[in-house]
Amino acid sequence: MKRTTLFLAGLALMAAGCTDTEIVNNNAPETSQSINFAAYTSKLTRALQTDVTTSNLTSFKVTAIGNNSIYFEDVVFTKGVDVWESADEHIWPNYPLDFYAYNTPENDSDVDPTGFVSYIKLDDNKNIKVTPAKELAHQEDFVVAKALRQTSAGTSTNEHHAVNLTFKHYLTQIILHAKNSYTERYKVEVKEAQIKHIAGSGIYYFAADKMTADANSMTDYSASFTSKMLTNVAHEVMTDDGGGKAYLVPQNITPWVQSTDPTNTSKGAYLALKVKITTVDGARFYPATGEDEYAWMAVPMPSVDANERIYDYAPGKKYTIILNFFSERTSAGYVDPEEPGDLDGDGDTDDDKGLPIGGNVIKFNASVDDWDTTNTTITINL
């Protein structure tokens, strides 16, 4: 009898509205009709904050259901030479199996783990709860796949007699860039980033092929890095190496409305950077006072459409957000509504929440008074 082997035929990469499929080439000749199930246990370490691809997907978990029973549950399949195999043998039954698969988390942090919790049972409510880590450096990509009504005979056309799985990305990816368009006059340094008031958990449902955000799981995401001086060229500002990204639960967000709710009492979503802004000669611009030369600035979470107010951050989509400081030679965003810095130099920050950082360009209306000639004639008689 043939043993169960799961083969990854392709990983669907959905980014910025496009979908590409990456195919694994398996040219090794088949040596036997019966697939060897030797365990492959040496796991390659994939760095976190890395997109899952066919080449770096080293393992995933699979639950198999058939004949109204669970055939096996959350079994880890690890990449071998040509196929993905399980350490324990699982032999094909004489009835079809439905396979439900997802990648295994690699963040083993006890404090800030990325969590994938499966609930794949006999009922129709088959799902996986996903909770991205709060620190961006600990976050992981999440991919899922399913293959229904599979049989041993159905794999006979496959070179390795394996089930084909095509995984899809199901988180939203955000990359944050920043630039300074007025380097001639101002310096902007950045050393921390936050994404505030975003749903922190979601549930992926296999039946609907859909993820639903948990509205009661609102949280903040953060990243710290070595201070960066912004230039007039946009570059990533969430990591030291420039390869940072945030993996978030897809959701329709409610943004902070600075104009009507400057202190953000409604807890709308926004982006924040901890910045130090000075003139090129070193005069403090923001924060104006304080022992810490850095303070938080903020902008509302942007619409995903340049022409419409649309805040539906979709699964499998990659969004690059660029914060352009002094784009019109005037503005550097707003004072953070919850963690404000001193804007006006009075030492009080509460009255600065949500106010614009910067304003109109300094200009003057100039006039010169006429000479006063009233009774100013002086006669000297000689």
C-alpha cells in the first residue's frame, strides 16, 4: 500500500493585487511505485519576518478527515528531497480524504509568540485562529491550503504519488517607508514605529476560504531599530536591515479622524513614528522641549484607494505606505494623540495632542513708514 505523502506543487503569492504561482520542479526519477516514508527531521531555520515561499516552507501541519472520522490530526509534514513527509507513517485508506494544511509557527518566544491555533473537527466549522506577535520582529507569515476528496488512485499521475497542495497567504502585509522632502532645511530622525488600534486576532475558515477579524482583540504593534536619518528617497523604517514588514489580520479598519477627534477618544487606527526633528543648524523643531530629544508623531491609517475612502485591508495583499515629511515644505504630521511630545515649548504636552507639527511657511508683509516732517524745520540764524 502507498503511504500518505503531501507534495507542495505551488505557493500562491498574492501581493499588491496580483497573484503569482511558484512551481516546484521535481526531476528526480521515480525509483519505486511505493513512496519511501523515511523521516526528514533536520529542520532548516527560516528567519522570522520572511514571506513563506515554496523554497523556504520547511514544514506544515495537516489534518485528514474521511468516512466521517478524523484520520489524523495536526500531523507535521517536513520537507524531504522531493516531497513533504511525516515522521510517522500514514497509509492510504480505501476511502477519500479531505486534507487541511497550514504552516507551522517558528517563533518559540514565551513572551510574544505568533499563534496559529487550529480547530479542524468533523463539523463544518473548520478554522484556524491566528494571532500575530505584537513585536514586528516576532511576526510570521501565515499560509493555508486544502485538498478535498483525495484518493491514493488519484495520485497515480503525480511523479511521486503525492497530494498536490497550493498554499495561499492569508494575512495583510504592510511595509512602512518614510522620506524627508526638505532636507535642505530640516533633519528628521526615526527610531521606533507603531501601528495602533488594529484587530490583533482573526479566524480563518476553510469552508468559506475567508478570515474574519476579532473586533474585541484591538491591539498595538511596535518595532524598534537603530535611529535612521531620513533622506529625500523613501526607505523602509521598521527594521535595521531595511527588510521589515508587518503581518496583520486582514480587516476593515476605522481610522483616527484627526480633524474632529484630535485626542482620539474613539480609538481610531493610526501610524506613529518616534522622531527627532531639528533644523539643519540644530535648533529643535519637534519635540520643542524635554530631556528626550525624540517624541511620537502620528498620521491616521490611510485609505487603500487613492481616490476613495476605503479602509478594507485585504488578505494576501501587500501595502507599502510612504510617510513624506515636509512634502509641501510645511507639515511633519500630527502630535501623537495618546503619547504626545511638546509641540509649543511650554513643557505641557496634553494640550498638544493631535495638533499639526509645523504650519504655514514663515512670511512677512513689509512696509516702511514715511518720514515724520511735522514741525521739523529748524532755522539757524547766523
